[in-house]
Amino acid sequence: MTVFALIDCNSFYCSCERIFQPQLKTRPVVVLSNNDGCIIARTAEVKRMGIPMGAPYFKYRDQIEALGIQVRSSNYTLYADISNRVMTIISSMVPAVEVYSIDEAWADLTGIQEDLVPFGTAIRSRLLQWVGMPTGVGISTTKTLAKLANWSAKKWPQTGGVVDLTSVERQEKLMRLAPVDEVWGVGRRLAAKLQLMGITTAWDLARFDLGALRSTFGVTLERTARELQGVSCFDMNDSPPAKQAICSSKMFGHKLHQLAPIREALATYVTRAAEKLRAQESLCGCLQVAIQTQVHNPHQPRYANAITIPLPFPTDDTRDLLAAALRGLEAIYQHGYAYSKCSVLLMDLSQRGEVTPDLFAPTPRRGAERLMAVMDAINQREGRGTVRLGTVPVAPDWGMRRDMKSQCYTTRWDELLVVRG
């Protein structure tokens, strides 16, 4: 019998903030998106107060202050480092692990001989003791049931944060209680359609005619229903498929009117996209550059444009990608507008050796692969941006607005946690 566990961090971004700020442990906390725009993470206390996920911060600012909710800007460097620590610990305790997202991981517990609840509790305790991260652990015979078990572990505190759903009797009991929109892969829109067909719980979905589900909604929902029946359809995936396109894009911290700072921003985004490209060992054959003004301000002139630039040969060299991107930017930039965003999209991705080189194309730079590998290794060891192209600024004035950002704590020597006696 296969056994899966889903280890999911509780309110991950907020929990990361609480690890290094003890004063937040008993306070409600929200974390904001880029440029302090929307609420993207909430502690349980905030959820009970009725502050919705995705709410624009400026609309709820007064209410948040009145309720004493602590606000933090997003600190992705800290979150990524904490996530790596969490995944490393999980990997050391289970036979196989699949990182599902920044705050979730599947674990293969097949063959574990000891009682699964104490085993899950041990994982949860170690993550809390070694990292300070609270988690929920759901265990069952399929991924979909494990996800449902994880939901129940978080919903009912009396479970101790760990639910073993490997027995058929407990599966049926929980599925009769779980709303259908809590099933993995069933969102609000799909749940509304299912409810019109009389499917309101996970149990209803598990017992519905599989052929009708397949013909109406496709094979994925049919497999979900089979998983609820205890038939494993989604296996562990230790090596996720490489992305077919890589995008890097952010809103500027303030409007930009001149070409020079937009060039700096684009250089930064190309650098990050190229790092992701090399991380999955792909090459880029074509890229797209886009710029736009703010679309929601009717009092300012609007402009948006994009250009696609084929490359003479597939490459992962940041220098070649940036040169092409800057040519594209100069072609679509128009003076007289207040720009709010630019982006780069790497397309036509391939793996090394998949594409036959063009006999008449320019020759790639000698040693480029080794140079990029050295740059990535240094930046991974010493911190992003330690070695960079001259076009990429150290402290740009167009960067994201993060007025309530906490320290990085774990990735900068000058921001380490200080304990005073």
C-alpha cells in the first residue's frame, strides 16, 4: 500500500515573520504583496476578523490599524531561505520528498514500519524546534486524501496537527464532512458547477459517476474522484518537468519616465530569468520584452507594447540575453509616458543537445557556460547580486515599495538577529 504525507506550513509568510520577531507571536499579522499592494498572507486571527485574502491594503488600512493587526511587506529572500531549511529537514526524515510549493511538500511514507501519527508528529516537532515553523501533516493512501487529511489537521486543533487517514472508515467519515471546494484541485468556480449537480461534499464527488465526470469536466477531475476512492493516480514526482517559458516581471516602486532606469530594471529582470533558465539546464531561443503604463489611472495617457526577439542561437548566457532585451526595449520605448512595469519572457526553451546548431549562425562565446556557472556558484554562496553585470544596479531607486519590510536575518551579515542582555 502506498502512503503519502503532505507537510504544509501554517500561514507561511506570517510564520516566517514571527520566527525572528517574538512580539508578533501573540499578535495578528498580515503580509502584503509587491509594492505593498494587496494582502497575500494572514494569520488565523486575521481570518477570524474577516479581513479577506487578496484585499487591497489601502481599502482596509483603517480597519487593520483599528484591530491592531501588524503589517509586514513581503520579504521573499527570508521566505526562500526558511523554505529551503524546512525542505532540507523534511528530506532528512523521509524516504522521498517532492517539493510542491514554497510552503508544501509531499513525502513518500511507503514502507515506514512505525505508527504514522507519532512519525508525523516527529516531523512537525522537529520543524518547530529547529526552524520555528508550525506545520500540519496529513497522511493517507493517495495525494488527494492526504491533502484532505492536512486540511482536517489544520481545521481541528484537537488532532494535534497530524491526521492519519489511511483507514477506509476514517476516510469516509471525513469526506462526508469536507466541503467539495476543500478537495485538492477543486476551486470555487468548479465547486459552484459541481454543487449544481448535487455534489456538495468530497463524499458526493467520490461516489459520483466517473464517466459523467470525465465527459463533463475532463480526465483530471475523474482522477481526483478515483483518488478519493483510494485509487492512487498521482505519483511522486521527484523531478518536475522543466518550464516551457520563464517570466520575470515586477511593478516599479514609482512611475519611471526616462529610458535609463527602465534599462536598469530590465537588466535586473533578465538576470533573474537567466538564473532560473540555467537552474533547469535550459537554453533560450527567443525572448519577449514588454513595457506598460498604469492601466487603472484614467487621468494619465496609456501606452503598452511588446516585442519578440529571436536569438541567433539558443543560449543561457546572461550577456547575450540582456543585449537582445535592451535592443527590444529601445525599439518599443516611447518618450512622454509614465511607465509602471516592464517584463521579460524567455521562450522557445530547449535542453542542451536537443537543437542542431545552425551552420551559418554566429558562434557562441567561448567559455560562456563555465563563466555563468562560476557566477551562479558565487551568488548562491555569497548572496544574489554579489557578481553581476555592470548594467544591474546595487540599490535601485525604482525598486519595489516595501515600507514595512523586516530584516533578512538569515542571508545578510548586517541584518542578523541581535540579542541584548
